[in-house]
Amino acid sequence: MSRLRVVFAGTPEFAASSLATLLESQHEVVAVYTQPDRPAGRGRKLSPSPVKQLALEHNLPVYQPQTLKEPAAQAELAGLDADIMVVVAYGLLLPQAVLDTPRLGCINVHASLLPRWRGAAPIQRAIEAGDSVSGVTIMQMDAGLDTGAMLAEVRTPITSRTTGGELHDSLAVQGADALINVLDALSAETEKVQATPQPEEGVTYAAKLSKAEAELDFDQPAHQLANKIRAFNPWPVAWCALENDRLRLLMANVEEGEFPPSVPGTLLDHGDDHLRIACGEEGRDVLCVTSAQLPGGKAMAVRDLLNARHARLASGHRLGKLAAKTNEGDTP
């Protein structure tokens, strides 16, 4: 088994997990590519990506081109004489000239079971859609958007309590381990890695997340809202109006049964540890929220939230887009 010279390209925390595991392997990371520093925090100061921070801690050369389409950037990459380029949530398109530069091409760690959930936010979209399983695919990159042949796949279940953050962390570890297995196999003289074309059926795309879509619409069914709440935890965090504030919802499930009609968004009689919210067609579904956060406060179990803010969350109050108008005396 030979030691591969690897160029690593990635940006967020998910990618940093793969880089950290790669640095502990037998393979040599000769350079790291990551997105240019971005403004972050209240001061909007330029901040390095998690991948850049890790690379600098290990004294690795870091490259941050705005694009890889320029001949100068491509020549710089070619000068690194890499055997392979590993790409994990990098955020820049790789033109064909870059894909063809390393001896073994470019491989990608993608957080879904391809061809389902190609694109930017596969982890959250899988939970939001109610998928029962997710995973990581290691693929040989081509010019398409996550369309390359598959080299390896690992699977993990999605339960009724799995959040976006939990699935992210789990797949980051599994993806890193799968990456090393593929690199080891590619470097072995006695082992051949089979590249399997992606199926033509079952293709879906995971659109980038936005803060705007985090506001909940209680006209939607309870199962759809519960999935969205879990998918958007910890970002962008699902929310609804509570009077003139935003109530952030972090964990929820569906109460099974048949219920009388109610106005969607109405707080129903609640239990000791959950809010019950009417939703769906004619408010006949019930969403049970078990973890939430009020502005200026911290996320907490609803049991504690009810003890601290019981009056604002009393049954009969309205949540949602019309809450502010309703509290002013308007008829919804």
C-alpha cells in the first residue's frame, strides 16, 4: 500500500471532520483549499473557516482562491503534484481542468445516499422529507452536480427524534471513516475500487437552506411541521410568532388520534412537558412541542418553559403569522 499525496478542499465543520481523520491516516495532505474568509459574529469580522483553522494548526499550506476557473489557479494546483483531490463541502465548482489534474482525479464525500439529495443541504432535506434512512456516498467527481460514479456508501437510520445537528455529526464521522477506506483501497496495488454509476431513477435535489423558510405555517400537517422542526435544529431553527416575539421550536412530535376542528396555531390544553398546537386542515392535527426557546432566553424543555412563562403559553392563545393581529383585537 502506497502513501497518497492528497490535496484537500473543504470549508465547514463537516469537512473539518474528514480533514482531521485524514491527517491521522498514512496519507500525506500536501495542501488545503477552502473558501475565502467570511464576515461572522456581531462585529462582522473576517473569520477563517473550520477547515482553514485546522489546516493552520497543522502548518499546512492553505489556498483560498475566489474561483478555480482561472488558469493561474489551475496551474498552482497542478504544481502541487497531488495523486488525488478530496472534496468535502467545498462550495466552489471544479471545472474539468481541475478534475483532470490529480493522477487519480477528485473524489467527494457527500452526506446523502445518492442520487437522492444531490446539492447543498442533503442532511436537513432528508429529515424534512421524512426519510427513514440517510448516509454518506463517496463518489468520483465529474462535471455534474453530485452526479459522479459511487465508490462507497454507508447508511444510518433517521428516527422520529433525529435532529439536523445530530445527523450532521453522525455523518461527519461516518463519512471521514469511509473516505480513509476508499483512499486506502485506491492506494493498494492488490485491490481495485469499483466505481458504480448512479441510478437514473430516484434523483432529488437538496436546495440550500434559508432563514426565510424557517417560519412555520400551522396550516400544514403535524408530521410535516415536526420533521421541519427537527431538520432545522440547530440552524436555521424553526419559529413562529408568539404575540410580538418569536418562539423558536427545537423538538416536536405528532400526537396520534382524531381531534375536533380548531383554528390552526391555537394552543390547546397542554401536558406537563409539552405544548399542544392545533395544525393541519381545519386544525385537526396536533403538534406536540417538547423543547423551545423564547427571545433572550436559552433553549429549554417545555416543562421548564411552562413554569417560567406559563401565562404567555396558556391554552387558547394563538401562535403563527396572525398572532400579533389577534392579540390586538382583530378577528383572524
